[in-house]
Amino acid sequence: MRKIIAVASFTAVLLSSCTPKTQTATAPTGPATSTAAQIAQGKTIFENSCGRCHKLPDPTAHTSVQWVGIMNSMAPKAKLTDEQHQWVYDYIVSVEK
Ligand code: HEC
């Protein structure tokens, strides 16, 4: 029992020492891990690439879960790299909140 508590508090320390700002984006469609600069880049890419075939979508029109699926089908259409895919997704989700 004591061991479990020790492991749990160690995990908590690990988690709290890992702020999103110092992480680099590696997960293709995970929760927002991009820096402010990457999100700003995502916004530019979104505005330049996502209004070419249809009008620019409204980020607030879908939930973050729906956007995972939409981005999975739209990123290849817009010829985004995995990184750009992540930044655009994180930008969209940042608008939503
Ligand atoms: C090469 C053309 C093209 C590009 C570029 C493109 N889309 Fe689309 N998009 C489509 C087409 C065609 C549809 C409608 C058919 C479909 O859902 O596949 C669509 C539909 C959508 C929808 C509606 C989906 C729904 O379920 O209601 C959204 C939202 C969307 N696109 C977002 C984006 C975003 C964000 C980007 C930029 C990453 C993007 N699109 C880039 C062609 C494109």
C-alpha cells in the first residue's frame, strides 16, 4: 500500500514538472501540446490552406473530438505534413475554448 502511494506521488511530480510549453509536438492528434508560436503558425496554415476548396470552416462549429476526424480527412487534401496537421489542429482547438 505504501509503495502504491509512493509511486502515485512520484507520477504526480513527473506530470507537474512537464508543462506543455516545454514539450515538442510529437503526437499527430493528441491534446494540445504545441507552443504559442506553433499555434500561430497553425492559424496561418489554416487560413491559407483550408479555404481553398470550401469557405474557411468555423473552428467552433465542431467539437475537438469531431475535429480529429475532420483533420484526418482534410490534412491530406490540404497536403499538410504531420507537424502542420498537429499545429492546425491545436490552433482549431485553441479557438474552441
Ligand atoms: C483539396 C480540397 C480541400 C482542402 C484543401 C480542404 N478541404 Fe475540407 N472539404 C473538402 C471537401 C470536398 C469536403 C466535403 C466532402 C468531405 O467531407 O470529404 C470538405 C469538407 C470539410 C468540412 C466539413 C466536414 C463535415 O463533416 O461537416 C470541414 C469542417 C473541412 N472540410 C475542414 C477543412 C480544413 C480544416 C482544411 C485544412 C486543413 C480543409 N478542410 C481543406 C475539400 C477540401
